[in-house]
Amino acid sequence: MFRPLSWISVRQTLRLLGLMASCILLVKHARWCMRALQWDLKFQWAQHQGNLTDVVQISERTAEDLQWWLVNCEWVKGRPLSLPQPDLTVVTDASLLGWGGHLGEVEIRGHWFPAESGLHINLLELRAIRLALKAFLPVVKGKVVQVFTDNTTAMWYCNNQGGVGSWTLCQEALRLWTWLEQQGRTLVVQHLAGSLNARADELSRKCLEDHEWCLHPEVAQGLFQQWGEPWLDLFASAENAQCQQFCTLEFPRGLSLGDDFRRKWSSGLLYAFPPIPLLPRVLKKIKSDRAQVILVAPDWARRVWYPELLKMSIGPSIRLPLREDLLSQQQGEGSPPEPVNSAPSCVEIER
């Protein structure tokens, strides 16, 4: 009846969606198999300007979903009135550099690829659920799995089999549900307050330890004497903050102002020595917030972010002095991010 690239009227589309929505409480995958049609309508028809006689072109995915409604016998099976009791519980979390999760005493964590580290945290939290479940596949296959996450958006998109607010989040949720169906699993996602999710949070941020470095206080003060005293250290902890106030990627404590990417950077002079994998996102944030930042970064001319760093700089960078104690790490492990015969540079970024 419906072929890919065929056309139906907006009126027909809305009627179909209404019929599908009426089955949500009775059909297990009703939401899943109406998302593609919802997005075809959203992408092609402006609700406040269009007419019900306008037409919408059916995508290949929508044609497959409409065929499911016609030939799949699952819709006559009904669904339980209450949520099934979980057999296992998995707790997940994501940070800007990695993801983590645990099932009982078993822990798993991983790093994001460079292309993923710049994605929105809601998408990363949603992806972390899928990756954690895949990692625990031998244990959870064929089971009813309860997942706890501290991200309410990820929870909503999982439990509702996608949504129409964000195309990328909907795609990620459908990718998760497609995989769940292949593995014969049932998923229930619930919210867990961030303050109670410390274990998964720590797993997701362990990869930060290799990239977090602190400049020697004397060197930092020399920069501040030349360029001005910043009021906020954007990437620090209570142990290594160069300013009285600081932001942290860890759980806030002391005078911390919390996760630095969640606040505006547009007020006053700031200081930043970010983990190297976060530099592209830091530069983007500086540009969007029109911030003024004293930024410490390695002098790596071949990195993709380097031309943008030079373009945004007020003037020439300052080569930091070579000294054995120039860089330190809170854990006291790891190797500095530069060859032995060179040192990081520092630039001031203009608003």
C-alpha cells in the first residue's frame, strides 16, 4: 500500500498517526514503529503554515514501519498492564571523555572517539546505556534489565522508544531498541539522582586522569601578572585550583561552581588548562560565549584545533619555561602531554 518515495496527504498522515497513538497502551512497539512517520511529517510540513491537503513523501524507513503494522501479528498480542519485574540492574553514566557502568560488582568503562567527544551530553548518556548493555551481553541476554541513569532526557527517550524533540536522540534510541529486539531483551529505564550515581560517574571520568595536568603556581602567577588576574579556573579541583573559585568535571565540593560547560563564560577574565581531548569543545565554547580566557595548551601545529586557536588568539603565544616541575598531576602518575624538549604555550583568547 505504501512504497518508499510515494506521497500521502498530510491529512492521511495525521489520521495514521492518530490510529497508531491509540494503540500505544496495547502494542509493545507502537511508539517505535510510528517515529519514522512522525519525523517525515515534521521535516516536510510546517504545521503553522502548511495545509492539510499538502503531501508528505514516505521515506524507506517509514515504508518498512507501515508494512510492520500490516503484516506483524504482534499488535494482536497486547502487552502487560504493569512493568515486568527486572532480573538484573545496570547503572550507567557518561562524561565528556568516556562512559561507565556497573552490574553488581562487575564494572565496565570506555573512551569516546574524538568525533563523539563533542556531542551533546544527553546523546552521550543515551549512547552509554547501549554500550554498557552490549558490554554485559553474556549476562543480560534474554533478561528483563533495569537501567539506572542520572540523565532524565536519556531515560525519557529510552522508555518512549524515541521522540520528536531531537532527531539525533531519536535515532540513538531507535538504534538501542533495534539492538534490544535482536537480543530478545526487555528494558526498563529509571532515574537515579546524580549524587547517588557516584560509582558509574567515577568510571566514566577515569579517563580524565591521564589528561588532567596542573601548571606550577609560580608559572601561573607570572601569566596573571602579565595578562591580569582571572577570577575563575575553568578546569580544576580543590587540590590544584589556580583561582579562589573554580569549576570541575567532578562532583562539586568546596568553592567549586560545578561543571564548567553548563555555565556561561562571558563574565570577566577566566583561566583554563583543559584536558587536551576537550580543546576543540573549549574553543567552540569560548567563541559562542564571547569569553576572554587565559588558555594553556600544547603547541601542536598538526592538530585540527590548532589553526582555530591561532585565529582566536589576541597576540603571540607565550612559551612556558622548561622546568622539571612545570606540570604536575593530582595522581602523580602519567607522562606530560609534550616531548621532553618542549613545553606548553599559553595564549590569551579575545572576546
